[in-house]
Amino acid sequence: MRRNVLRWMGLVAVLLLLATGLTQAQSKTLYWDRWDVDITVFMDGTFRVVERQTIEFTSGVFTFGIRGIDTRRLERISDIKVMEGDQVFREDASRQPWTFTTYMEGNELKIKWFFPPTSDSRHTYTIAYTVHGGLRYYPEGDQIWWKAVVADRAFPVYNSRVLVQIPEQAEIQNWDAYGVSATAQKLDEHTVVFEATEKIPPGREFEVRIQFTPGVVAGEPQPWQAEADAEAAALERQAEWDRRWRPVANIFMISLGLLLLLGGPVLLYLLWYLRGRDAPVKLPADYLIDPPSDLPPGVAGTLLDERADMEDIIATIVDLARRGVIIIEEVHEPGMLGIGSRTDFIYRLVGSTEGLRPFEETLINAIFGRRKERRLSELKNRFYRKIPGIQRQLYEEVVKAGYFKASPERTRGIYVGLGIAGLILTGVLGVCSLAALSTYTDFAYCPSVGLGAIFIGLIVLARAMPRKTPEGSEAAARWRAFRRYLENIEKYTNLEEAKEIFERYLPYAIAFGVEKEYVRKFAAVGAPAPSWYMPYPTGRPYIRPGHASGGGRAPGHASGAPASEGEGGMPSLEGMTTQTFGGLEAMTDGLFTMLNSASSTFSSRPSSSGSRGGFGGGGWSGGSSSGGGGSGGGSAGFG
């Protein structure tokens, strides 16, 4: 027990120390009151850099400083000295106060010096070093180009002065400063002093450049100079392009993107018009009171909306029931501990399956298998596996009938696939164009955006691309006229005199998506109840039209045509609901519950499933005319 307590106390202490360290690290602040640099060029081609950094430590405790010098554009650094006033730091790896150490980190030579803990005070540190191989040599004039104040630091520099001296044997030809606004004064033929006129924030550098008489100072171009000059030439070319041609390239890219974005819909419309539009058909009548052909309801629904969907499957079930192949009985089962009840439906196979179409046989097998009776609840999370096969056979029916040259689903898949492939290709082209053209234009992505919009439009358009044959267009027009009849049947037919058509056309109403109003309109006039549907509770034996109460199917009623109530058939919707439920709405709601339950059960699935100064005169002997190409640079900081 005591050991566990000590262990937890130790862990808490460590966490407190870490939190304290993080707080102190976050609260450390400083600024450079001055960062002055003296650069002296010698006859042997080296130059001495002396940096005097005056620091105001404003919060936190500091014990070291660090200066990193970028070595990519020089040969080497030597004779490193670190001082604070008269105190000279000793080169030593002990990390003790008044010592410094050097090491390489990437391309930077790091100078790290240590001092006694200090805070809320002002200190001036001097870092001096000699640069070898840092000059540039050109036939028209040699150059020193140096980043005196580096950009990689966390705090601002408020004041900075840079003095550059060259040997007396040479004369200064040109000078400039980059990165910040600055003044420059030529003190004599060998000395120029630069003064920053603004605060230098983190991320900005103070860079100076002087050109002087060639051939006076010893040395020759270093290997890095050719690379630097090539970069400078590229920058010059880029600057010229940006000045002359980038606006033109920007306008071109924007225009191309807009052309694709605005012209894409036109291209897609032309594609649909030429490859997806059905041939127009003019019928002599706006509606038909009889089905145009013996096409099953599920196939007719697939023809009209070009999709084999759940409505077509449910319509096929109801059509099979109407034809006497199956009956459906509603049952209520008590809930757990007798509380409440659960509605289920029993499907019974009562008729012959001979002569059924392939999709109808597949549907019967999917429901019953080898059995004659199946509860709807048993098909939950199981039936969905059979749906693709039924849909495929429905599409085959409309192709076999000559209404489509190819399956509508396959046609949609082709265009969706083309759209997805086009989007992938557009993405690849977009990345490549950004990589290749971003140097020349700010809007390299615009054509890809326009092209991507076209392919997205193609994916959306895919649903309208299945094209009917002329025969299919005419058949669809006729079936559409029949659907208008079912939608507005009370306008074209006296429902009181046409009650017998209710059950016959119900499967088509379901396939066309108009079954709710269709059922309610016939229920309102007392149409016969569906002979194949046995609601709960009936309060009387179930008797199909043409059936005895205990016998089989009577001959001559293969289509399930209703008989009159006087013949011993089923009562009307209105009569049945009055006798059994006490209201019309209960009967129709029960029928709709059966249809909705079948739809949701069949489709259910398992849940797993810088600025330029402009000083001096004349041109430069070599290198870029803009900033950023100087030697030195690196980083600076304190901790």
C-alpha cells in the first residue's frame, strides 16, 4: 500500500514538473533592441562578420543563446568568437556558463553559447566568425551578398545597422538591400552602411549586397555559385514572366475553367439528346381505360421509370395474389408477458406456379423456398440477397420485349463509371497541372474544376441515359396514359359502376406509385375487398370468391375476378370494415400496413452489413537583381 502511494506521489511530482516546464517555456519572451553587423572583406577572399545582438529579456529565465549559419553558399566558417562585453566565452562542450559549442544540424552550423540564468535584463552578445568561400566572382565585378539578420527567429528586431567594408585596393560599384525598407549611405569608396527603417518581424530578413572592382580580391567561383546563379537566372525569368505573361495566363485559365463550367451543361444536354432521349410519341388520347398490353405490373413499372425498384416487386406480389397464386393473412401476436401485440403477415402458396415468368418464379422461390407458408418476419434481413436477381430479370423482361436495347441498369452503370473515371483522371490532371503550371499562373486549377463539374454532371445524368427503342417509347407512352387514368380514375369512370376493376388494377397502381389515393377512392364507394387479403380479425371464415369455405380453388377463376356477395364471396371494403373494425379507415390502413411492412422487410439488411531598396547605380555583374539569393542566413534564438 505504501509503495503504491509513493509511486503515485512520484508520478504527480513528475507531471507537475513537466507542467511547470511547459508554462515557463510558453512564458519566455524577448526582443532584439539592436542587431548590428560589421562585415570586412579581406584581400585573401575571406571576410569577417561581427554580430552585436542587444537583447531585452522581458519574461522567463534564459541560460543560452543560439545562432545558426546556413552553409550552403559558402565553403566553411572559422575563428568563431563569442563575447559579452569584456567576457570572452570559452569553446567547451561542458555547457557551463561562459562557454560555447559548435555543431552541424542539417545545413546549418550552430553556435550555442551558455551564460548564467538571466531574466528581465538587457544583454549585448557579440558573435564573430570568418567566412571562407562566401564571395561571388564575375568578370564585371565581384560581390558580397549576405543575410545579416536572419528570418528564422521567434521575436522581432527593432533596430539594425549593417556596415560593409572592402579592401582599399577595390572600389564599390553597386549596392542594395533586400527584405525590409532600409537606407544606404556610401561613406567612401570602400564603405557602405545600411540602416533598417522599420521593425524586422519574425519571418523577415535583412539582406545586403555590394559589388566591387573585379580581380582585386583573391579567389575563384565556388561550386555553389553556379547553382546559385542558375537559381537567380530562374528567378529573373520568373519575374519577367510574372510581369508580362502571368496576367495573360491567369485570364486564359479562368476563361477555360468558365468555358468548361458553363459549356459543360450544354455538352451534357447534347449527350442526352443524342444518346439518351426517348423518341417522342403522340397518342390520340390522353388516357387509356384498359392496360395497353398483357405486360405484368412489375415490368410495366420498370418500363415507365426505367428502374426495377421495390414498388415493382411489391406490385408483382399483389399481382400473384390477384391471380390466385398466393394469399396473405394478417395476424396479431401477443407481446412479452401479454403486454401489447405485434402485427405479422402469413404468406401462403395456394395456386400453381406453372406458366410464371422467370422473375415471378424467382420471387416465389425467394419468399417460400420449398415451403408452402412463410411469415413475413422470417424474411427480415434475408430477402435483400434475392433482390438483385429479381431486378436483373425485370430488366431482362423489358429488353426481351424489345423496349430497350440493353438493360437500363447497365446503361446507367456505364455512364456512372465514365463519370467516376473522369473524376479520377481530372484529379490526377489537376495535381499535375498545379505542379507544372503553378509557376506560370495562379489559376492552374480552374480547368480541372470545370472538367470535374462536367463529370459530376455526367454521374447525375446517368439516371436519364437509358434509351428506349421506338417500340419501347410507344409502349411507355401508352402505359403512361393508363397511369393517368388510374391517378384520376374518378374523372373518367363512375366508380360506383366500376367497383369490379379495383382488385384487377391494384397491382398497376402500386407499380405506378398511386396506390394510396386509388385504394381510398374505391373504399369510399364500397368496392369489393381484395379477395386474397385476410385482415385481422375477420370474425368469420375466410372465403375466396369461387371457393367453398373448406375446399380448394374453383375452376374458372384463375384471374381472381370478384364474385358478388350473394354468391358467397368476400364483402365489400366498406362492409368488411364496418363489420370487423367499425370504420373504413381501419381497413385501408391495414392494407397499407401490409404493403409497407413487405417493402421494409424485403429491403432490410443486417446492421453489420520582400521589398527592394533601389540604392547605388548601374547593373549587377551576376546573380539576380532581386533579394533572397545571398549567403549566410540561418536561425537565431534563446532559451
